[in-house]
Amino acid sequence: MTHYNIIVYQENFNIGPTDIESLDIISTGALEYHALLKNRSYIINIIDTDFENKKMTLEVNGNSYEMTIGDEYDQMIEKMGLLTTKTHKINSIKAPMPGLIVEIMATIGQKVVMGTPLIVLSAMKMENIITSTGDGVVKNIEVNVNDAVDKGQIIIEME
């Protein structure tokens, strides 16, 4: 039997098969329902659904609620910590090709995340923006504007 964990405004509700069976719910129109629960009447309208992300927006008796619905598998994955994001720390940024340093956008001590623009490298008549390949802090900038660099040369050290 499937148990669902429903999160509404950071409040968790565990719903099991007996909870679902105890609902007296009928459809009153397209995406509209009437429910009785513990002698209370509820008018429910489905405002938005995002099944891919298991989210739904409902209007219950005129009040709007955003919900996230997780089944037993979602709960297991969360308990195992498989949804946490990991950062990729880097030690250095290397020139991907030979070229000329046109602009330095990074500064020493700057905290960077993956994708942060660091240097503009001119190569083969094109300007290429060199971005961070991970997270870190700029420790040292090994090049200056108008320096020629070789492929694989360290241009920025990270910590």
C-alpha cells in the first residue's frame, strides 16, 4: 500500500490508504471537486499541475495551496540523501587553446561558481570567454592582459 508525503508550505502530511479511502469526494466539473472529511465540506479546484516535478496548486474553499507530493520512492531517495547537490572544487583554470589574453574579469579573493566568466582569450580571430569549471576562490591570476598563453597553461590558481 502506497503512503504519500504531501508538503504544503513546509508542513508535512503523511497520507496512507485508509486516509484516502475515508475521503468522500466527488467530481463537480472539470478540475473541480467536492470533498467531505470529518463532517467538513471542501470545494476543491485544481489550478495548476506539474506532474514531472510532482507539484500541484489547489484552491480549497477559496484559499490557494501549493503542494509537493512524494510517494514511498521519493521519500526513500530523500532519506538516502541522493537529492543533495554536490559542488565541484577546482584547483586551477588552464588555457583551453593557445591565444592572447584580452580581458581579465576575475579578481584575487573572488568567490566563483561553475560558469562564472573569468578571462577573455583571443584565439584564431575569435574572443572566447573562459569560465569557471567548478566552485572556488581565486587565489592567484597567473597572466596579464596582452600575455600570450599556450594550451594547458595555468592562467588562474584557485583555493
